[in-house]
Amino acid sequence: MGSYSPAETAEKSGFSIDTLRYYEKIGLLSGIARNASGRRVFSDDDLSWLEMLRCLRGTGMPIAEMLRYSELARVPGTVAERLELLQAHDRRVEEQIALLREQQSRIKWKIGIYGSALTGACAAQRDEGDLAATGAVNGTAAATAGRG
Amino acid sequence: MGSYSPAETAEKSGFSIDTLRYYEKIGLLSGIARNASGRRVFSDDDLSWLEMLRCLRGTGMPIAEMLRYSELARVPGTVAERLELLQAHDRRVEEQIALLREQQSRIKWKIGIYGSALTGACAAQRDEGDLAATGAVNGTAAATAGRG
DNA sequence: CTCCCACCTGGAGTGCACTCCAGGTCAAAC
DNA sequence: GTTTGACCTGGAGTGCACTCCAGGTGGGAG
């Protein structure tokens, strides 16, 4: 229904105008309409394709793979391949989130260490450097002081 | 307690030897011991610091900020700053995960579309191109064929 | 008519985080 | 005694994904 200038599209899609041009150049966007004076005119379909691209990029899919996906998307009868590609990616995203959570919990644990160092600090604060992680647990702090 | 060669440290930490050298060069690692012939000898404390670095990098903290953190970690009495830095990062990680989940659900939705296209396909398979996202919903498919 | 602004193009430049390389050292294996 | 392999250094090179730039066009405002 709608048609959108490059600036509007950039705003709506979250990609910069330069990125939109770049995506068109490398083939992630094809069949973008032009008006009489050669300017790009984006459609609602372009917008939703861009939204999809944003999800893929935002979840860490490399450009090369997005390119493969968009090539598939241009060819009828490739639904199985597209499905497979997205499913594989979805699994990677799942792993990515799991790893993130794991690493985040390590960080939260460290935050807890610092938190109790601050509250219990008045009494306990010596020159502690940082007590590199397990250092705070296994008592190697003295040898550690000065690095963190 | 233990002491580790660069190769062992690379294996245990998950950073390449080159990255370890690089990290030492830019100041993320300081006070790494050397043996008589000038080779690096990593300690358990170094390992756990590396583990921390891995969590920070792995959750998307830029090198520059890790550098700031490691500088703080060398100075006693900076626990409050370190705490603040990690908390701010933790919030970003939370947002990152939320965004990832949101984008993932969009991808899963698309997977669902493809899934039902495949199962219900025998009857319904026309030249559909891709049905760019909402295209599959709002009926613009015909106009969309050939892009995806 | 002139100015400005949003846009166009091809191509060069950027930032980040490594990664690789050439040339050299040392200790242990053969 | 020489070969091997893991390591050292400074510095150059890489890959990715943009981002910027110079020079140019077309349409509407003043």
C-alpha cells in the first residue's frame, strides 16, 4: 500500500540509508522500485523484508548467509531450503542465548562479590587489588594483589 | 598453584595464543610472569582473570571498556566503580537477550509459515516467491512474487 | 532564476578485534 | 651438533560490515 522514501525507510527499518544502499548493491534487496528521477521507492513488502533482515542480522547471521537466504527467497520451490536455513540459525540463536546467560551469571556472581565487598567493606577492606575471581574463594588473594 | 604455558592457557581460556599476546600488549593482562628464557608463564589467577575477560567479551563488552575495567581492577579502592561498570554491562546483556528473544520469535514465526507451507504445500503450492513476512498475512503475495 | 535539499553513483575509508608474518631465541630430542 | 618445536618481538595484514566522500541530478521553495 504505502511507498516510502529512503529516509522514511531508514527510520522505519532501523538501517541507515547507506546500509540500505549497501544491501541493495550486494543483492540483499532486489527489485527496489525507482521513481522517474531514479530515486528509490520502498514498498510495504520491502519494509517487511527489511524487518526480516533486521531480525537475522540482529541475531548474528552473517551477511553471506543472509545473501544465501535472499537468493533462495527469490526462487520458488525452495521453501525446504529456507526452512532448513532458518531452523539452523534458530538453533544457533538458542545456543547464543544460553551462552550469554551462562556468562551473565558469572558476571552477576562477580557483582555479588563486589556488592558484599562494599557492604561488608568498612571492616574487611584491605588492599585487595581485585581478588581475581576464584582468588576471592581459594584464598590466593595475597599473591594476587595488584592485578585483578 | 599451577603454572601454564601459552599453549595450555590458550586451550584452557579459549583465547588463541595470538589473542593472549595481543591482550597483554594492550594492557588487558598485566604482570604475566616470564621464565628464565623470557617465555610467558600463566598462573591460576591469570586463568581466572581470563575467564572473566571471556565472559565480558562473550557478552559483547568492547575491548575499550574491558580495558577500563582491568585498569580499575589494578587499583585498590575502586570496587564501587567496578561494581557500577559490571552492573551497567549486566543491564545491557539483559536487553541484548530480550532483543534476541524478540527477534528469534519473529524467526520462529517465519519457520512456522514455511513449515505449514511445506505440509499444506501439495495442494497450495503456487509460485509464491517468498511472501515477504506480512505479505503472507495481508495478501500482497501476488505483487511480491519474485523477491521474497 | 537560483538555492537548497534529498537523493544518486562508484569507490575509498573506517573501526574493531584480532590474525598472520618474518626473523630470531632457547631447550630438549635425536 | 644439529634439528625441531614452542615460544619471542614488532609490525603488517585481514575480514566484516558498514560509513563516508566527491561530484552530480532533479524538483520544489523563495
